[in-house]
Amino acid sequence: MELTNKTIIVTGASSGIGAAAARLFASEGANVVLAARRTDELRSVAEDIARSGGRVVWRSGDVLDEAYPAMLTELALQNFGSLHGAFNNVGVVGDMAAVPDMSIDNWNTVIATNLTSAFWAAKTQVPILKEQGGGSIVFTSSFVGFSNGGLPGMAAYAASKAGLNGLVQSLASEHAADGIRINALLPGGTVTPASGEGNPDALNFISGLHPMKRMASAVEIAQAALFLLSDRSQFMTGSPMIVDGGMSVRLL
């Protein structure tokens, strides 16, 4: 199994890509530390993993709280004695609006959730991994804000994800010699509650934008995260790994 006895933090784990990743990592032998705001949903995912024989702990909280990432690393160390990686997956799209019509509250929320939370996560996770001799960190970014993916109405989201890509590259350069690999995962449209999975018309429209004429399943994106966290990607760091069904190629 790809992650046997490795301890991995997963944020945004209550649904969608994060929940799929948590289940997949546990099935691949990982000890998983789950994080999300929604307590009931997070507990349900953790209980599902435990019933399947996985090793899991969880703590609900808000990534906008700078103390939360430290709580999660401490939870990993207390329960499993180590930390080997993290899938920092939490994120929001925010309100769809042109910049002149966008509220500063929306801008601040999107930047804080998608970019500043990654800063807090790295500040906590990198020193632990360095102390333990290395590891792998994956951040969920997006083709939006990368490779001509600046879609109308998504300025805050694009800015946050472009910033995240830059942060990942700087972190990767700073800590490659420490044995810490840090990569960004750039999904395309993915069927999750946040994408309107109960709205066939919306899903059909988004699917049609992709050259593959479909959206990804959450499990498909989780498989890509698994690759970046596993030993199969040992020579990859600072990479914006695109898993978008050809969307970025279409936009070139």
C-alpha cells in the first residue's frame, strides 16, 4: 500500500475531494488526521473510515484560526507519534462578481481561506517535517489563475490560487534540501457538493467546457493527491500538477 504507516493531515475532509482523499489514504495504509469546519459531517467521515479498519482521528475547526494547524499537528503527534505529510485541500470559490461589483468582505474571505490558511499550515507543518527528516505537502490550487485560466467573475479566486502557486514554489525551493517535497494540485471541474452535484444542468454545462466532456470524480483528484504524497513522486517538488481534463489546454 502506498502510504503504509504514514501519518497524513487532510483539511476540508468533511465532503468532496477531502473526504474522498481521507478514505483513499486510509485504505492505502495511512494514519489520517481529519480537519474541517462541519463537525457532524467530519465525524461521519471519520466513523466511516474507522468502521473500514482505518486509523483516524479528527478535530473540527476553522483554517482561518492560525492556531488550528498547530492543533492538528499536535493531534498527529499525540496519536501516531509522527507526521509524514499533509493534503491542505480546504478552499472556497466565493461570490461570482466582476471586481467593480465585488465586496471587500468577499475578497478578504477568499484570500484568507485559500491563501493565508496555506501560509499558516506551512508555518506549522514544515518545521515538524524538517525535524523528522522530510515528508510531502500538497496544496489544492486550481487551473483558474494559472495557464490563462482567468475566468470572468472569479478574480478573488484566481488571485488566491495564483498566489498559492507562488507560495508553493517558494516553499519548495526553500525546503527541498530538507527532504520536504511541496507541490500544488490543480484540479479541473470536480463533482462535489460545492460544484452543484445535484444540479444536472450546471454539471452538464461545466462538463462541456472540458475537452474530455466530463467532470472529474472526487476520487480521481484524490488519486492524484495520493501520487504526490507517495514515494512514487520522490523527484517532484514545486510542481503545479494539472489534473483538469484538458481544460487548461483548451484555454491556451
